[in-house]
Amino acid sequence: MDLLNLTIEGALAKLEQGELTAEALTKATLDRLNRLNPKLNAYLAVRDERALDRARGIDQARAAGRPLPPLAGIPVAIKDVLMTKDYPTTAASKMLDGYRPTYNATVVDKLETAGAIIIGKTNCDEFALGASGEYSGFGSTKNPWDQKRVPGGSSSGSAAAVSAGLCLGALGSDTGGSVRVPAAFTNLVGLKPTYGRVSRNGLIASTSSSDTVGVLTRTIAGAARMFSAIAGADARDATTLDRPVPELSRDLEQSDRKFKIGVPDEYFQTGMDPEVALAVQAAIGLLGGLDCEFVKVSLPHTTAALATYYIINPSEVSSNLARFDGIRYGHSVLRTKKEYSLPDVYALTRDQGFGPEVKRRVLLGTFALSRGYADRYYLKAQRVRTLIRQDFENVFSQVDMLLTPTAPDVAFKIGAVQNPLTMYLVDVNMTAASLAGLPALSIPCGFVRGLPVGLQLIGPPFQEADLFAVGARYEAATEWSKQIPKI
């Protein structure tokens, strides 16, 4: 079975027409996964038997003529920061090695209700802290387009799995670019929804004020189907808003709609790969002939977004990860020796359980929140965050959405970026939308030196449908999303 060329909508059509069974599709996916995952390290855990049992149940329901939910029979993967009941959930950290939650994340329940078949849990940067996929406690994920390169992070395993045909769609989490950068690096569609549009119940928190659950797929239509399945209010997450979720898989192109799109100069910064810039400019030229009008706009506080994010993010990380203290749950040195003093338990447990990037951000955040520095750093960052949000509000009074490059460069080689500050620059085009809680969509827009390039659409709150509409228009006019890696 040619899983590399199979999309969610293509698989659904074959399943409905009887050309394919859910069991055959699931078995083919698992066979490919077992063959290729040792090369890519995309999955940390695979639940073969449960997946096959669910597939057989869907086939039986179809044969009996019972109505089926919208994603019935589609194999999907779950980033390992989302809780799965009685199944390993580690956040790719030694701190949670062996942990099995007592409940599912809301989005996991929603996907299963929609008929999706969960194949397994995907690798990621530890506690979703990273931009490359190199900071997992269980080894780096490899990019299917070039296994010597990173797939982007932190949702590295989810992106690699979809790109390599090890599932048809995947959930990731996006705090400051962690779905969109992997999408750009692996030639996928990646959506970060509006903050509050999708439940975070059961998502292991890193930065609670910007954490969102997003989707990675090959096509806009597939992303729309998955987003529709997981969006909506949740009584278990007070940050979700009770807004109706449109049926996004219908009439995505909206052929009679004209869009006015802003192009902010601040996103085409010095140091950006000129070939990436050319690819994005070519996409602008193409969309200009597809009922899209482009205008220059300015977001003056964008230049401060990265610094602002890397004050707020470590601060919230240091607070959220304080629960891993060696006393209540997770890794603990007390399991090997009972005579440690309390300070030693804290220090040694965290030293053994956390990786280098987690430690770095905890230390940065603790400093930024400490007495005498909180006003100077954290509170000032929150004020700048308000200015960034106001910039977007002003611009969206003039245009329907914004178009920018997703990442300033293509995927880099594993181990090539050793300086943490240089690594943080990967997120330079991502953080402003995250700080403002806005929906953002990355879509394939070309190749540079044989590696994928992505463009980003950023919209006003709850306007995911408009982003999908423009993305579908561009996707239909190009062949980029049909390109597949040679593994």
C-alpha cells in the first residue's frame, strides 16, 4: 500500500467505497512504522493490538451499515505530551519514564469519538521545550527528507511520522512554533489554533498562557477534518471558549471570496535565507492571481517578540515543572536511597530527570521571577506582550490575515546548532502569534536545496476557516504538498 501518497481524504474515500478496510490500512501503517521507525525515531510507543482491534470494530460497523463518525478508520499519532489512559506518557523526559496516566486528554477522547485509530505516541523535545527535535530524553528524531537533519521541534515525532507515511495525521502542541516549524521542515500542513479554541485538558503544561494543541497533516482538507474533530469548549478547561466550530471540510476554497492579506516587513529580517524569501515571494505572486490582494503592513513590536517570549516561556516553565520534585510522582532518587536530605532529593532528582534544555529554561525562569527581577523582566515582558497584541489588532482592522515565512531557513543538520540563543532564533517568526493567542497555519510553498519551505498565514482570533480557505486555494494551484520524501 502506497502510504506516502495517501491522504486523510483519500483514505476516507477508499474506505467508504469499499476499496480499503480500516484493518488493512492500520496493518499497513504498523508494518511501515515497524520498518522505518528505527531509522527516524518518530515514535516512543506503539499500541499495535488496540489499534487493530479498533480497526476491526470500525469495519464491522461499516459492514452492518451503521453510521460512522467523520474520521472512522484513519490512523493517527499523538505527541507524547498528551495524556493517554493506562498508556505511557513521558513528555519525552526521563522524569516521567514509565508514567501511565489515569485519564485521556480531551483531544484524545475527541479523536477516538471521531473514529480515528491511535497508532502510538510520538517523540518530541523534552516537555515540548525545543525547536529541533534534538532535546528528547530518548534520542533525536530524524527528518524523513534527510535523516542527517532535524525535523523541527518540539513536535518532531508527529511531523516525521506524517511525512514518512507512519500515520495519516498527528496531534502536536504549539507554544511558540512547535507545530508550525516541524510542518515547514517536513513539507506538511501545520495548524496552531486560536488560544482557547481547543481544550488543553490532559496536555502536560509548559507555558500555560500560550500552549495550544495543533494538527499536522499532508493537506489542508485533512487538517480541517482533524481540527473540526478536536475543537470546541471543554468544561475541564476553563480557558476554552464556547464558540461554534464550522464544518471546515466543506467548500474550503470559497471561490467567491476575495481576501486582503498583509505582508509585514518585520518578518523578512536580515539573516533570512534569500532562497527561502524568494520562495515565499513567489507564493505571494501566485496568490495575487487567485483573488488575494496584498498590502504592506507593519507590526512594530514584532522585533521584541522573541525576547519577550523567552522571558515569559522560561518563567512559566519554572513554575509548571516545580511539581517534579522527587516527592509526589515521576522520577525520584528516593527509590534508590532513603537517606537523602530534602534539598538533596530536590536537586538530585531534577539533575537526573531533566535534560539540559529543561534545566536551562527552569534556571532562566526562576531568575526572571525572583525578587528584585520580576518587575524588571517578567512584568515588563507582559507589558510588551500587550503591545504585540495591539499591533495585531490594529493591522486586522485593515486586512483579513497576514502572510509571512514560517521559518527563516530550511532544516539544519543534527548537531549543527550548539548555541542555545541561535537555536531560539528558529522561532523568530512564530512567537508573536503565540503571544497574541492567534491562529496560524503553515503550508508547503517550495523547496530550497532539496529541502521543504513553509509559508505562514496568521489570522484574527477564531478565523481558522479563512486561513484554511486561502491555504486550500494555494494548495490547489501548486504541486508542493504532493511531493514526498525518499526514505
